[in-house]
Amino acid sequence: MIEKSMILNTVSEALKYLGVSPSTLTREERALLDEKGYVVLHGMMGDKWLEALRTTYEKLMYEKYGKWREDMKGFSDTDFWNHEAGTRRLADLVSEGEAFDDIYAHPRLLAAIAHVLGTEFKLHSLNARDALPGQGQQALHIDAAPRKEHEPYSLVNTAWILDGFTAENGATRVVPGSHKMAGELAQYVIDPAAPHPQEELVIAPAGSVLVFNAHLWHSGTMNRSRRPRRVIHCAFCTAHAQQRDRQIDRIRKSTYDRISPAARIILDV
Ligand SMILES: O=C(O)CCC(=O)C(=O)O
């Protein structure tokens, strides 16, 4: 248990106090991150926490879009950096509810981030996304700036799966190994909107977390079900990069006071 008054100065110290070490992940999980560029961590959210996350998620979405309905009309998102018609999105959830506090401080998650980025990292963004029925197909893309050969990775993204990913409901597609390809995706793929011959659809139960190197080619797919497919995306960048949402300017005092010193280090506040 970390005392609220404890002084931690670095991510390495924060990881140590959270009990994170390389062996927090299995050898196989680490190998999947290295070779395929992604791994699904199972059983990350228990039933009670999942319910709290879904409830908070729906409350915030209700405030923004009104009640979710299967026949809801597509809308274009006007206040989110990545406009995407037909998709409910929320940005910067850090100070939007206690249920989110344990996401970016989860030891297994942090072990995965440290495996890819080393111990000099911080939260980049904490957002939510779910496509309405009949919507959500995206072109393959990467979330990080293109990397030159031999440059280190700069960003890792994660999808906290609140509704199990199925073959029908718009699961994320990924192209295994593509994180190793330096340069622009357009150098390799003529039509990023088309199915890719090597793509895999990530099928995973609610409560699990997809961790993927943000240089991995990936995209949302169309939600062909009649239900929402809700995820929270929690991304991490290297320590000297700019956060998507600069927490030092944005965090509410009540959030700062509530979270642990280790979580504050991860948020860079
Ligand atoms: O939600 C997903 O399945 C992926 C979303 C994504 O890649 C994006 O919005 O950039």
C-alpha cells in the first residue's frame, strides 16, 4: 500500500512501489509484444470494476450524445481531435470519475508499457470510443509518428474492452509484425481501407485489455451487431514527448488528491 505522502520522483520508482517488474508479464506475453506487436491481457477488470466503468462511461456519453439507441443517427464529432462520424467518443477521462483511476496505474498494464518503451514514459491520453451499429470501419493506420529504421518506439496504446470483442461487433483489426516496418504505412499498403491479407481480428472477452505497439497497423472495424462495442483507449508516450492532454494543466484537484503518488508520476503531474 502506497502512502499518499510518499515522495516518488521517477517512473522507475513508481513501478517499483507498484510491484511492477519484467516478470509481471509472462515470457509469452512479452514475446507477443515483441514479435506480433500486440498482446491481449486477460482478466484485467473484475465484474464490479467493469460495471463501475460501464456506468461511468454511459453517464458521460449520455451527457454528450443522449441515450444510446440502436437506431441512433450517425453524428460527426465536433469536439474531439479525431473526428469520426457515427462513433461516440470522449476525450481525457482522467478527471471524469474514480472508476478510471486504476486503469493507468494497473501493474500488468505498466509492465507491458515498460517492456516496449522502457521506464521513461507517461500517460499520453485516456479516451473512449464506440461505433454505432453499421459504423466504425476505419482505414489501417498507426497512432504514432512514423519511425525511421532503428529509431525506438514512441507510443503504446491499449484498449480496455468493456464489451467483448466479437467477429461482428467492430473488434479492432491488427496486422501482426507491422510495428517493425519503418516509414509511412503508405509505402507498403495501396489501400489502407481494404482488408489486409495478414490482418487478424482481435476477439477477446469483456474485462481484457488489448495492448498494442502504436506503430502497429490497426483499425476499428464495422459494428455489425445491434449493441455498443465500448472501449477505453489508454495510450502512453515517452517521457519527453508531448501528452495529448497535458495533465498538469487539466487534472482536477479532487483527482490529484485521490490518486497515489505513483499514479501522479505516471500522469506527469
Ligand atoms: O476502437 C478501435 O477498435 C480502434 C480505434 C482506433 O484505432 C482509432 O480510433 O484510432
